[in-house]
Amino acid sequence: MKRSLSFDFATTGAVKSVAILSMHTSPLAQAGSGDGGGLNIYVRELATSMAHLGIRCDVYVRRSDDFTEEIVEIEPGLRVIQIEAGPSDLLKEDLPLVIDSYTRKVREYLEQSPVDSIHAHYWLSAVAGHQLKHELEIPLAVTFHTLGRVKVDAGESEPIERITAEEQVIGCADAVFASGEVEATQLARLYDVPFDRIKILTPGVDRALFSPGQQWAARKAISLGKAPMLLFVGRIQPLKGIDLAIASLSQLRSKDAFLVVVGGPSGAEGEKTMSDLLSMVDGLGLSERVHFVAPQAHHLLSTYYRAADICLVPSHSESFGLVALEAAACGTPVVASDVGGLRNNVVDGVTGFLVSGRNPETFAKQIDELIDDPLLAIRVGEQGALRAGAHTWQSSASEAIQVFEMLSHRELVTCI
């Protein structure tokens, strides 16, 4: 069923404040390492833009260090609040054990500083949001970012408690945000979410940071040569498919092309994945052509995007793929897996190319086509930048606020 990507509900100003739950990772954390990734950027940018539109936003995160202040004011109207729930160095896999503690302490804050709506990110926060919705009778909107059943379909191992929790929350959430039509269809098909509760909320891109620029200047800034440069940006974990990017490099006709991987190990398998990738690089004789770079501050990534000839997004699954949008905004062609939200994000043959399956030779063929045809690469890059310009965080924030306004006038959904 096709739905409009826009909202026609007129904002009445009933919603003044939103509690944003991001239990497992903080928008203050470095994206590209640990548990920090596109979700961090999403939460920070959406909350910032809502604050600019006059909505007070408090982001509740679980304290994961011993030095950050309890309350950090990012700017007027936007705060990040550290919640003490379990040891600061608790592994992500053990976080379900402290959801109740996190929920209880967030409730203490909300009783002192009431809000008009709750926006929970990822399934751990969604469980907390579900409980708070009932205890405080506040509308709940959820953005899952990744879905357990989708990851299982992609060959990942996910605990049954996650699948069960997602089902329970989805059955009661007043709104479920999807990044595009693909994720909306997954929610409806895999979790039986009624279409009237699915709201499309496409992530944005900060055009002040991510826009086309001079490639030669970007290359000089990061001290890289003139040969064709492939780029991967993201956390080093199996789901991201960096092994496919490396294998594709080995199959290219261009033997001077090189790959830059910007990111750090993430999750329980992160360190092993890094070790395996280094062994793979050595085994393929690519030590001089694969460069691993530590995670970079978000605003510095634009230099890497502009320096690259092609950005690779070889993920096994993606709800959206913010890297693909940011690269396109910088005028860099994208070659991505034909999966999940990347199908909405990348217009095949126009702003980039989608590759079905996980055959390195197939990926390499598409990469070679862009390397061998500079005019094609320029045309694709220009179309990508043009399309990315339509996606702003300000418009995303405006649409989110309209959903919260709509929920403020409806009866709360009851548990199924």
C-alpha cells in the first residue's frame, strides 16, 4: 500500500516538550566506534532541529562513563541527561538487565519535568518507553533503526527477547516511525503494524557540512594520492559487510585503486572482525591498498566523502543508510547493497548503483564502470547531491512534531 511521505495535520502548538530515550548510546558519543553510529547522529540532529523549532527536548541516555556531567546542555532547549543504570562499562549485550533501573530513574525525571510525548530509539529504549507510556499516560512514538527479524533474515543472530520485546512495543506504540517505504513494508509484513500507525520520517543531511567540494583539496587535506579512492564509513562489525568491500577491491580492473575504511570496532564481534579483516587484507596482498582510519568527528567526514571517487555501502541490512545520503550530498557516487532502506535512499542508476547479492565480482564490475567513465561518475554525483538536498533535518523535525501533535489529540493505543 502506497502512502504519502508528507503530513497534512496542522500544528496547533499543543506539544511543547518531548522526552527522547536513547538508552544504549549517547548523541555525545563518537560515531563510528563502540555502539556509536548513525543512530547517534540521527538523535542529535533531529533533537537539535526540534529544539530550533521551539520544542524542549531532553535526551535520556544510560551513563557509560564516569566523567560526563549528569546534565549536558547542548544548546537552549536541548539537554542530554545521564541515567545511572548498572556499571558504566556494561556490555551492550547485558543492557536488558538494567532496563527496569533505567526506566525507573527516567520516570523520576519526568515526574519533576513532565513532557507531552516520548520518542524512543532502538528496541531497548522502546521497552522503557512502553512502560513509561502506561505509567504516565504519555503518547509513545518509536524509531527502531534496525529490526530484529530483518537482521535474522540477513543471517544475523538476535536474542528471542528482542523479537518478543519489539512485538510487544509495536502492538502498543501510538506511532512507529519508518525511514522509508521499504522499512514501512517490513514493519507491516513482519510485525503486523497497522498502516495508520506507521509514519514515514526520512533522515536528513546537514548541507552546511555535507555538500560538493574540490576533490583535490580534500585529498590534500587527508594526505592521500591521486589514484581512484573507494571509501567505507561506519562501524567495523559483520553486519556492515566490509569484507565484501575488500574482496571487491581485489577484483577491480584498476590495480592502483585503494580503499579507505573510516571507523572502529563495534559490538561483541568487533575486535574479532577487525582481526579477520586485517588477515584478509594480508592474504589478498592488499596491505598497500587498504587504509584503516580511526573514527572521525562527524563534521570531518565531509572531507573523506569529497576525497573519494566512490562510497561503498555493502551492508547485509540497513534501515536507511545515512552514510549513503551524506556521501551523495557531497557529490560522491554510491555503490550499495540492494537491501532494506538503501533501496529508498539510492536511486539505482541515477544517484548511485544498487548491487544484488554478495558477489565481489558483481560489486567490482559496478565500481569499474564508474572508474572507467568519469562523465558517468560526475553525472551520478550531481544527481545524488541534487536529491540529497531535498532531505533536511529541519523538514524531518517539522514532520516529527506534526506526528506528536496528532498523537496529543488521540486516545492512547492500548496493548494488544
